[in-house]
Amino acid sequence: MATLSDIPGRVLLVGAGKMGGAMLEGWIGLGLDPARTAVIDPGPPPEIAALIEKHGVVLNPLNGGPPSVMLLAVKPQVAPDVLARVAPLAGPQTLIVSVMAGRTIGFLESFFAPGIAVVRSIPNTPAAIGRGVTVAVPNAAVTPEQRVIAEALLRASGIVEWVDDEDLIDVATAVSGSGPAYVFLLAEALAQAGAAAGLPADLADRIARATVAGAGELMIRSGIDPAQLRRNVTSPNGTTAAALAVLMDEAKGFGPLLTEAVAAAARRSRELAG
């Protein structure tokens, strides 16, 4: 497993907003040499601008050889204009890594010379605190060494999973990309339900947040299957069993509803990708 200090050449980050800025901070914290890092962004947020200045990262370089990696972290809607400007900076050996939603490998390849190596990836918002999930897919030009480099960069924001079929990116978007919103909705709805049952609203909100966060941390730390963790909490004929009888209804419970929701999100992801 490669470390960031093992990455050869120069890394060029295009876009230093919330996601790109968080990745840059993670890279530097994990050992990427700031002297071999550059950023293209017309106006990075103040905290990222301060980070860039503190570590001597080059901002908006006017010259220099082609980078070994160009990571694209701009908003999808501005991608055509931005890529048209930065594509000439890439060389034939440059690895292109994208964290843009809805922009396919074919779209990315169209801006660069034929045979360019491209990794398309979908991180989620917890990547901003290093607890994200990123699902990535390489094109045929990506070498094993480049795949290792891409994973080292993406791993700075959390875990990385690879797929070989780009169509699965749409499903991953619906599960991990949109997934944090489902969890936030769970916390929101749980707090509202607690308030409706008689708890003070502020108390219901605090304990719902802590319950969702604590359960997630237990699931990660224990490594136990979620279904078994659920069974561990559920005493026969107890209070949890009564609640789960509603949530696990085969026709209208949480499972069928979430299956429908993920399918809708995946469908929309395909539509947006064209």
C-alpha cells in the first residue's frame, strides 16, 4: 500500500472548495510534500488559502512540467469550462482523477489526449472529516501503479472501494454518495418522533443525534454484522421489537422504502450523467 510520500512527480489539485480543500488538508497531514503540490482555484476559501500559504503550496501555477496526477474537484456544472483551460497542463503520463458527480469517464477523456489514464470517483460528505467513503472506477489506460497512487490520494478522505463497471457508480452514488442525507433524515425524523411522543424538542434533538452517531461508531468499531447488532438490541416482545414490527413491515417498512429510494437516486444519477 503506497503512502502519499511515495507519489512521484507533482500533484495538481483543480478546485479547492469544500471537497478539494478537505482533500488537500488531508494530503498534507498524511505526508504529501507541499513543495510538489499545486492548486488551481481563482478564490479558495480563507482557511484553505491560509493552509496553502502556510505550507508553501503553489497557487495557480503559470508554468512547470506536466503533473503526475491532476485531481479534478470542481463543480460539475463548470467542468466544461474548467477542463478546457486545464487540460493543456496534462501530459501523456498524467493520471486524471475526478471526484465530480455526474461526469463520466467518456466526458473526462474527451478533454485530453487519447490514451489518457482516468479514474472517476464518488466521495461522500463525511470525506470532509476523513470519515468518507469513495467508490472509484478506472478506465482501461490506468496502470496498476497509477491505481495505487489514486487510492493513496483518495484514502486521505476515508475508505476507498473499487468497481470495474462504471454503471455501478450510479448505484454507489445512490448508496454512499446520497447515503449521509438518509442518515441525517433518520436523526431528524427520530427527534421529531421523540418530540411528538412528549420529549422537549431540544432534548429529543440531542439524544437523536447522539444515538445515530453512537450506533454508527459501534457498528464500525465492533465489525459485527448490522443485522446481528440489531438483534442484540431486540429483546423478544420488548419495546424495540414493538418498534421494529412497524419499521420492518414487508410492504411499507423501512427496507422496501429505502430500496425504492436508492433506486430513484440511481435512476436520477444516470439521467444527470446523460
